[in-house]
Amino acid sequence: MRIHTGEKLCKCKECGKTFHAKSDLIHHQRIDNGKKHDQFTECGKVLYRRSYLTQHQRIHTGEKSYQCEECGKAFTQRSYLTQHERIHNGEKTYQCKQCGKSFCQRSQLTKHQRNHTGEKPFKCTTCNKAFNEKLYLICHQRIHTGEKPYQCKERGKGFIAKSNLIFHHRIHTGEKSYKYTACNKSFHEKSDLSHHWRIHTGEKPYQCTECGKAFIAKSHLFRHQRIHIGEKPYKCTTHNKAFNEKSDLSQHQRIHTGEKPYKCKECGKAFIVKSNLIRHQRIHTGEKPYKCTACNKAFNKKSHLSTTEFILERNPTNVKNVAKLLL
């Protein structure tokens, strides 16, 4: 009743702070006095309340007494179960005053509000890059340490984030849950579907403040911005060469390992990068996508077209000799 009436009968003599219950006052006085009654012998951690000690012990024992009746997921604390149950019943108690979006948990609202404020409290001590979520910082730091705790059981490939491993698994299973109805193209990830949709609409919502170049995905903008700031977070451990994109590092490392994952089904020739395989396959298919506007000759490599255009630019009458030069 005191919560509803606002009545607070228990007052701290030291600071004048008032409380609804006597137990809350005792807890407050312990904090002020530095009095910690309950110590856990397993790790030596000291707690102000016996209930906190009980909750803490479950971390060591792995006991999860509170189980969701809907899906069977278990939790160490009742409050965690209560928060989880809101997912099933659709209850979203915490609402953002800025945009009206609602959330099941207060922590989710706090994270969301940082999108409006621009606050990034989690900073990397290695490169000073800041993040609005602690999880993003942890994943980012693994770029520097090289740690990849999430490993694919199929191939042994490691990943810095669990979400990356989940997406990778879909390559093996062939699962493509996200489909674009306009062209029937399917994708492993929802973000890829969103990016593809923007190809059709032409929308590029992410713009570089330095040069004005716009992109369909935020990740594409981040990669581009590294060009301006000179950031190269992906470093080769063999000779310390650095790259601004992870894919560039992966390709480079294949020079050292000799790995050639892209193999031609026609002749068995293997390549370090996929683009080289695509160019090679044109030999078998006869595809020549690069056409010279001056002489109408077509080529299977862009470099051959560039050479032709350069020759003709210097000597427009030399059309007949172009083919001989490219043989």
C-alpha cells in the first residue's frame, strides 16, 4: 500500500533518506557503513544482502530455478524470467519518449535511446573507437586480439560474434529465410534483403559527411569512412601488412597459406578470389561483357577493353591492329 500512497515511514538518521520498508533502510545503512555481512567462499565476493548471496551462488552452481512455461527456457532469477515472459505475451512496458517505440526490458530501452542521443559509452582502448553497446565493443576488440570463440563444426572456421556463426551455418544448410517477392531472390540474412530492396528502389540512406558519397548499407559507409581516416584494423600476422576491410585481409592471407577456395567446375583450375574465377569462366562460356564503342569488338576482360580504348585514343586508325596486340 505504501508504494501507492507514497508513504515512507523508515528514515535514515545519517542522511535523511526515507524508505517504504525497514529492510530497504537496513540495506541502505549497510552500504553507507561499508558493512557487508555475506561472503561467498567460492570466489570471495562480499554482498550486502543474503538474497544477493543466494542469487550469486547460482552463477557458480549453474542452477536455474525459474523456468518459462511457454518455451522451457530457465533463468537464475525470477526477475529475468518476468522480463523474458514479456516476449511471449507481447507486453512492452518501456516506451521511448523520443519516437514512441516500446520494449520488453528497460535495458533494451536504454540501448535504443543511445541511437537518439548519439551516446557511445563503450570505448576501445586500442584504437579509441566507441560503441553504443558493450557487446559491440567486445566483438570489435576481437579484431585486435584475433580471438574467434564461435567455431563452425563443419569446417572449423571461427567467428568473432555468435550472429556471424549463425549466418555462416545457413551456407551449409542452404537456408534462405528472407525472400524478395519482386524478383524472387532469397537471402540468408534480413539485412541482405534490406540492402537488395534498396538496389531496386535506388535508396541510399547512409551518406559520408566527408565527400557526400551515399550507400545502401551502414556497414558500407563504415568501410568507406576508413579511406578518409586511414584506419586499417585488419592486420596480417605474417608481415604486419594492414587492410581497411576484412575481406581484403582474408584474400591476402591466402597468398601465405596457398589456399584457393574458388574452383572451376569445367577444368578444375582454382583461384584465390571469386572475381578471378568469374573472369576465368568466361573462357568456357564465351561471354564477352566488355564492348568497345569505337570498333564494336567485345572482350571477356575489362583490362583488354581498357587497352583497346587506350590504343584507339592515341591512334584512331589503328583498329585492325588492336586484335593482334591482344592475342
